[in-house]
Amino acid sequence: MNYVQIFKRFLSNRKFLFWFGHTSFWIIIWINKLITNPYTTESLIEFVLLICVIIDGYLITFCLRCLYKNYIWHKVKIGYLVALVFLCSYIVTFLWYVVIMTTYHLLNNEPLIFKLYTTLRWTTVNFTIILLWSSLYFAYKIWEEWAEHENQLEKERTLLRTSQLEMLKYQINPHFLFNSLSSLRGLIYVNQDKAREMVTEISEFLRYSLHEGKNNEVQLKKEIEITKLYLNIEQVRYNEDLIVEYDIQTATENYNIPIFLIHPLVENAVKYGMHTSKMPLKISIVSKLINNELIIEIKNTGKWIDEKSKSETKNNGIGLINIQKRLDNFWPDNHSFEIIKEQEYVKVVIKIKYNNHE
């Protein structure tokens, strides 16, 4: 266990933290009294009296803590809180003085007399000690409440982010299945052998979805496997009109990416490439690692089709906005998403910057 974990564990133990801080505070007050009042070490009675003063203060502020804790004053408005703390601190300081005078009377066997000037002077001087204790107590309570609030917000943000990822991920699976079944229906009466082969590929894809689809992210090599399943299905349909090339660096295979990230990009490359490319349609999938940056490239021959043209062709493909949202959820500030539109090809380039610990 490193020092950071020990410190976090220390802060998380509220009971231990209070007693540690409470005891440390009064030890510091005792040491300060010894330094500023050297006469307390000149006689045993004065030294014992100082110890009694510290013990009385220790106990009376513990009782004050119970009062603060029961009434939950740290949740009231700041103006009321300041007034209440000042009032309670002064009352407790006066009670502290009464206890000290009683202790002094018992130790010295002298008459118990409270003089107005002496009482006001002592309580005014030592009022700052109780006020400081109260201020530290409420500062911790306010900080603790703020930390709990931030922790709750982070949990809610994580839940929302996970929900968004689930929603975006499951927008993909039904779409792919619909397209695959449509292709299969057209192939059944043309070539039954190829239709059976396509059924096998679809079943493998569904098996992958069931096993890996439970997670929001997957290793790149797994994503390439499912992409190959999809392209195998399409190659059954298009035969020689579809050529696929892979250039996957071994060093990139174990990097995690959002599940079904590459598949919809390849799917778009097939659908729109078939409308704009000279046959055969050529698709290349590249992954490489440069300076701890994962680069994924999906390139297809053909031209870019704008959104208006896409709607005219009645292709309800997964939008690139979906991919961008998924990347934003996983790496808000550590990725780039670029579409390169040339006369003869279209290329999508995704760059993900990984930290060393990732």
C-alpha cells in the first residue's frame, strides 16, 4: 500500500480523524501554554493546574462537538452559522473558566470567588482557543460535505456516461443484423451454399455480440475479428467486387477501444463505396502505434457522399456523429477524429493518445 492510499484511508475514517485532530489540537495548545507561560513549570501545583486546564478544555470541546453534531448547524446559512459559533464558543469558554476555577479551588483549598474583571479577562483571552476549535471543526464538516457531494456527482456522471455508451452501442447491433438479414434474403434463392456460409458468419457475429457486447470496450484485435466477420459476409454477397486489405501492427492489438467502433465505419465504407467507387471496391484497415498514440485508419475507394445524398439513397446507416460521441465519452480530451475526402478515396482517421498507465 503506497502513501497516497494510506492517506486516503486515513481521511475516510471519520471517527479516528476526529480524535486524532482533537487530541493534536489540545496538545498544541498545551505546548503553547508552556512556552508562553514559563511560570507553570516553576511549581508542581501550577503544572498540574495547567494539565487540568487542558483536560477540561479537551472534555468540554468534546461536549461542544456533540452539540454541533446533533443540531447539524453546518447546514445552515453562513451568517447564522457564524453567529451561532461565536455565541456557543463564548458560552463554552465561560463554562471552561468555571470548571477551571472549581479545579483550582479543589487543588489549593481556597475560597471559590468569581470576580467580574478576572472572568471577562480570562474568557476574552481564551475565547480564541474555543473559536479556533469550532472553526476547524466546521471547516472539516463543510469540506467533508463538499467532498461527498463531488463524489456523488462523479458517480452520477459515470452512470450517465455508461448509460450513454450502452445506448450508442445498442444502436449499432440491430442495424447490422437488419442489413445482414436483408442480404441473406436476397441470396437464398441465388446461391444456397453461400447463403449457408452467410448464416454461419452471422451466427459467429451474434456469438461475439453476446460474449463481448456486455462490455463497453474491447481489445483492438477482438474488434478486428468482428470486422472480418462482417466483411466475410459482404464478400459472400459481392464476390470479386470487394477487396479488403489489413495492416494491423501487432503492438496495437491489446489496446482497448470502444466496442463496435471500427465496424460501423467499415460498414459505411462498403455501403457508400459501392455507390461511388469503380469496381472492385477496395477497403483497407490500418492500425499503428506512434509515440504512444494509437492510429486507426479506414480507407475506401470512391467519393464522399454528403448527408443530403445519403437520405436520397434511403440508407439509414450509423452516423459518424454516433462514433464521435462514443469517442468523446471514452477520451474527452485525448482523441481526434478526421475524415479525409479525396477525389478517388475517403479515409477516416482516429487517433487516441494513451497515458503510460493506460
